[in-house]
Amino acid sequence: MIPLHDDNPTEITPLVTIAFIVACVLVFFYQVSLPNDQGEAFVFHYGAIPAVVFGQPAALPPEAAGLPAFASLLTSMFLHGGWMHLIGNMLYLWIFGNNIEDVMGHVKFVIFYTTCGVLAALSHAITEPSSTVPMVGASGAISGVLGAYLLLFPRAQVLVLIPLGMFTRMMYVPAGFVLGFWFVLQLLSGGMSLGREGGGVAFFAHVGGFLAGMALIGLFKGPEVRFFAPARHRSWRSSEW
């Protein structure tokens, strides 16, 4: 179930959401332009390494040294492990980020997004505190956006693409179902990944970020914004196209 867009209009231009997307894309272009050894050094230097975050003694390559642990929790949000990782994250941020920025404003959204990203990275690091594998990606911060969206707009309609073998189908589905299904999938996948060593998807960063977003949205949203708002529709939904 791949979301394509939501039918949930906004009132302000999502400047911060756009800026985060542009920053992630530019960083990724720079990252892939590097030779293999320099690209690996770049990821080790700016990725969030659990062993470094918790100050655990570990055999780390020289390129992992030099960046303060807390700073790596922030810089890791702008790195990605591949094209599909980048595209998937930016798609979710574009679809759902604009509405969350809309209800709290630009400055609060920056603080909310980065806070969720840091808490998400810590959630992953807690599960593997001695790991020397760098964690990269905006997934944790975006998960916070998804958690906030679930509480504010569960009845918004999301156009999703559903692959069915050789066939696909597009349909509108309530956001509550799309995001609830996504969270349960991350939780189950995280449980099955416990005890595995090495890289892979940091499912507990997704879980931690999602829960952080749900916990923090009440502090960041405008006072006039209600939880579980009724679905809003763009006027063009009823026209033929």
C-alpha cells in the first residue's frame, strides 16, 4: 500500500517541508558523487552510531571520530542509504508533512521534526547500544510526522497504490487505516529483527519516532486545531479529470 497523495488542503505554503526535502536530496547527490571509500567515510562521520552515542568502547574506523554524538543524531537525518530509501522517505514527507507544518507553523515544525528525529534515533540505539553500524535516514523524523497526522487527521482520505501481483489498484483509504497499518507493520518487523546483528532497517527508530510524534503533537499544534478532525476535501475532488 503506497500512498500517493492526501485529500487534505493546507492554508500555508510548506516552506520547511520543502526545505527538508531539498536538503536531503542535495546531501544524497553529494553522497553518491563521492568515490566508494569517501562515501563510506562520509556515512560513518555523519551517521548516528549507537556505540558512539552511548560512549561505549568499540573498534571504530578513524572516519567515525570527530563529530560529537548529539550532532550525529541531527546530521544522520539528512543521509540516506540508497535511491529507494530517499524516494520513499521524501514521498511520505511531502504527503503528510505539509499538513503538520500547517497546524503548528514553520518554526515549531522545525523543532518538532528534529526532536522526533532525535528521539527516533535514540529508540533504535537503545535496542543495539553497542552497534557500530551507522544509522542514516529521515525515517525517524518522518515517523513523528505520521504519528501526529494519525491523531489530527485520521479521517482524511489518502490515495494509495495497492500492488496485486501483475495488477495494481488505486483507491482512497482513510489516513487512520493507512498509518495504523504502517505502524503495526513497523512494530511487528521490529520485534522480528531483535537479536539480529548488522545493518538493515531500523524499525524501532520508526516506532520511537511515531510514538514521539503522537506524544508531542499536543504541545506543538495550534490551540484551535482539534484532534480527530473531520475529513476535509479539495473542491476539485468532485470534478472530472
